Amino acid sequence: MSYERHYQEMRKTLTDQEIAESTFIPADLTEAEKKENDEAFRKIRFERLAQMTREQKIYADLLQLRFQLEDYLSNAVFEPEKNFAHYLSRYIHIFDKSNKHFAEDINIHVSRLSRMLNDKEMPNVELMYRLERHSGDLVPALLWWKLLSKKQEFDLLTNKEIRATENLKVKNAFSY
């Protein structure tokens, strides 16, 4: 449908002002005009980013992390590089803190934090609650737990070596 015909259809039930307020009509721009508009938009965006307070930036980054976590968890595919350690490292980076200061914030020993960041130690449920509280409840404990569970599920399904070793330790297994 052409723009003119679409406009005439809308005029039957709306005033010109209502149409103008509720309709987006794309502009037919040349490539040079599109590039100029994109550059102007980019400039405004960076000016607004520069005006944000530290708290606003942290809030925005936490929401971004949460949405990325939710998106990753909704995907059935496990990606080893997107583990708990990866997201925890990104979380700490948002606050621009050293591992030592962050460990103090959540009341754990810095060496334990280091082991978790290097994927050598799995966190417990209590840590998930601490991370939730530290984020001002923006990143729920359940998301952290699901992230950890996703890795454990993958390990359960794929680690044939440990499965075989543990099978040897079982006596009188049911068989039919």
C-alpha cells in the first residue's frame, strides 16, 4: 500500500494531528543522508553516556549483564566460555573493583574468590544470595544458580570418563 493510500485510510478515523503523533513515516534518504543521520545520532548517544553518573552506568551495566545472562540461559546450547567464572569476572569489572575489595564486599576470602574466577571452585548457594544483595537485587540469586546448573548439566551429560570410573564402584546394580 502506498503512503498516500495508507494516509487516506487513516484519515477516515483520525485527525491529522493524531496521525502525526501515532505514525512513523520512514524518510527516503540517500546514503549520504543516512550516514549523516547515523553520525548525529551516535554523537548524541555518546554525549548522553558522558553525562551519566557512576551509579547510572553501574545500573545500566548490571541490567545489561542480567539480560545477557537471561538470554544465555534461555538458549539450550552450553558454551564452556560462558561459565560462572566468566560472568562473575564481568560482574566485578562493572564495579571497577579489585578482587580483594570485591571479596571484602561479599565477605569471602580473596583466595576463594580467585579459585572461583579461575573455575577451580564452585560457589555455594550462600554466595548466590550475596551476589543478589550486592547487585541491589538486580541480578537474582536464581540466575547465578541456573548458570552454575547449566555447566553441571553439561558435565553430567558429556563426562564419560568420570561416569565409567564411578560405574566401576557400584555393586549389585539393578538389571532387567
